[in-house]
Amino acid sequence: MSDKKASGQPPKDSGPDMNRRTLLKAGLATGGAAASAAALSGAAMADSDRLITEIQDWNRYLGDGVQANPYGMPSEFEAHVVRRDVEWLTASTESSINFTPLHELDGILTPNGLCFERHHGGVAEISPADHRLMINGLVDTPLVFTMEDLKRFPRENRIYFLECAANSGMEWRGAQLNGCQYTHGMIHCVMYTGVPLKYLLEEAGVKTTGKWVMPEGADSSAMTRSIPMEKALDDCLVAFKMNGEALRPEQGYPLRLVVPGWEGNMWVKWLRRLEVGDQPWHQREETSKYTDLLASGKARRFTWVMDAKSVVTNPSPQAPITHGKGPLVISGVAWSGNGKITRVDVSIDGGRNWKTARLDGPSLPKAMHRFYLDIDWDGSELLLQSRAMDEEGFFQPTKDELRIARGENSIYHNNGIQTWHVKGDGTVENVEVA
Ligand SMILES: Nc1nc2c(c(=O)[nH]1)N[C@H]1C(S)=C(S)[C@@H](COP(=O)(O)O)O[C@H]1N2
Ligand SMILES: [Mo]
């Protein structure tokens, strides 16, 4: 692009010192303000808007040809749409987490490059030719598969969300982080292609005493969890593709376990081994981690299912209202590890009154659902909330209800209702209503 422009000497009719980008920004700013003032009557401002009355650079010069980017990237104007981390949260980046920019997305699928990452020992670098998956333990025939072997089993395509059990964990005692990326961004939803785990277990032949499966990762953390056999034989996948292309290294390339609806920690990445046993193993990640200390002093364990939850993604602290009063699209996502979302309600007054939102896009079990509520905003302050209901009849609880049931010291499985305080100027803050 830039070399074409240099050789073509663009005429200076778009303002002497303005480059294309500042022009576009300025144009958008004027357009936006005028649009809200004129109650969205676009035609009324055509005379004064140079972006429509004058020919622009991009209309005048040849653009990049094919193959300028053999693997495509988003527009340079979308450079702010990235995963982000919170530096003070963890001591190292290798055992850490970053967050999906939910406020910049729409629909139900997460683009691969924006899926949050959670690693306990950094990203393992594995050549698929060198990758092996072993099944051992209480099986008739211990087996080792190559990637090529795995791709000869019948495969399935399924869309599922993955939520870390610690998602919203920092919000347990009160509103803390300013943005749904940080409060709710330990989630992604993609289409996986993989082999049902059932087929691989059948190939090895599970002994009648085999009641549990332990997946193990090939990364330096050697992540291990205990999964009951019923789940392993139900809907788990051994996946090698996400959204049609190979898994990203961050997401477990070349192979990861998919455990639909259950906490993200069990979805072992860089999957190298599946052990079959007669009882759970009580690994670190199911004892000292991923258990919930209750007020009684006892801890809940094996809390696998991610319950019904939702959040308004727009407006939200990182996505304030910039267009003034009038038509406002309130949007968000909802999900449940129990199945489909059947209803999402939205409140603009902190939970006193609720309106049923419009679900749009595919409604699939254990996948994200997209909801909208289209309102006419009068410019007054809002306390925005959403609450989801799933096909098992579970309603998303308030944070107070959660704390009454589980005490003050939990981290995991916070599916409490989120509140955003929208101010008259359109800015938004994370708050809690008592
Ligand atoms: N091998 C391995 N698998 C792993 C982890 C890991 O550190 N190593 N982290 C787990 C945790 S805690 C979560 S929440 C998910 C995160 O998956 P993602 O990085 O694709 O978002 O992977 C799980 N699987
Ligand atoms: Mo996690």
C-alpha cells in the first residue's frame, strides 16, 4: 500500500498535513456526532461530509494484490483488538493467563488468535511428526497413536465454549477489574474437529474395573486431571483443529482434549497420555487447586460443570457509549455447561426490572450464545445486568446469593450476575449492587 502511495503522489485535496488515518478518524468523529444529533438521518449530512463528497485515496490507487499476506491478518485499524494480561496477577508469564477481548467480538465464535491462554509451564513446541498419544492403565491393549493414526478415526465437528474455572474469580469479594475482557475473558468458543475419545478407548478396550481416565499434557507442567469414565465416553473429543485450521500452539498444538461444559483445566493441551484407572488420582489441580473452600472450612471438590452465566459485553468499561442518546444496541454472551441457553434477561436498573433479550445466531449445547436488547437510551444512568437461564432450568445467581451459599473465600465458579454502571456521558464502570 505505502509504496503505491509514494510513487503516485496523492493530490493534496484531503488537507495538507493529514494522513489518511487522521482523516478517517476526524471524519468518523464528525460523522458520529452529527449522526446522533440528527437522530441517525444519514442523508441530511451528505453535503458537509467530505468522506462522501470527495474521492478518497483508497478509491484512487491500486491496492495490495493477492498474496501480499499469505496468512491474512486483521485490518491495521483493529490493532487494539488483542488478548491482554494483568501484570500483577501472576509472578511469571509462563504460569499465567491472558484474556479474550469479549467487548470487541460479536456472534458466538472466538477468532483463533484471540482465544485467551492459560499455561502452567509455557507453550510446548511440538512437531506433529514427533507427537504421540499413549493409552495405558486398565485397558486390554495399551496403545500408542501417531497424529496420522488419529486422523484415520471417524471425526466430528462441534462448537463448544471453554471457560477457566477461575474466570471472574478476582471479582468474588467485590467489583475489581474494569472491563469484561478482564472480568469474563477467561473463555473462548470455537469449532473443534476431533475424534470422539470413546473411539480411542474402545480401540484399547477398557477393562470393567476402568472407571476413570487421566489425561496428561506433554508440556513442562505435565498437566493431569481425573475424568470419570461416563464423561470420557459421552462427549469428549481428542481435537486437532479449531475453527477449521490446526490448533494454535497456545491451545495445545498438535492435540488437545475437549471436555464440553466442564472447567477449562480438564481440557488438557499437548495431550500425550490417557491413563485408565479404577479411582481418581487426586492430582494437584484437583486438590490444592480447583477446589472451593466453603465457610464451614470444608472444600468442595470435583466441581466440574461450568454453570449458566452471562455478561453484557457492550456497552462495558472498555466499550463506552460514544454516540449519545437514541438507539443503543446492548449485547452480550451467555453460556452453560449444562446445555443450551434458553433465555437471557437484561436489566437497566440494577435488577429491579428485567426484559427478555433476543438470542441470535446458532443455539448449541455447551456453546456460547449471543444476545441483544435494542433500546432507546434517554441518556440517563443505567445499572446494566444480564442473567442467563439454561435448558436444565438453572438461573444465574446474584453475587450475594453465591456468597451466602459458598462463603467469602472462593475463587472458582463465580457465575454471579455482573453489573455495569453506565453514566450519562456514556462511560462505564464495574460496580456491584447490594
Ligand atoms: N497441558 C496443559 N493443559 C492445560 C493447561 C496447561 O497449563 N497445560 N492449562 C489448563 C487450564 S487451567 C485451562 S483454563 C485451559 C486453557 O485453555 P486455553 O489456553 O486454550 O485457553 O487449558 C488447560 N489445559
Ligand atoms: Mo483454568
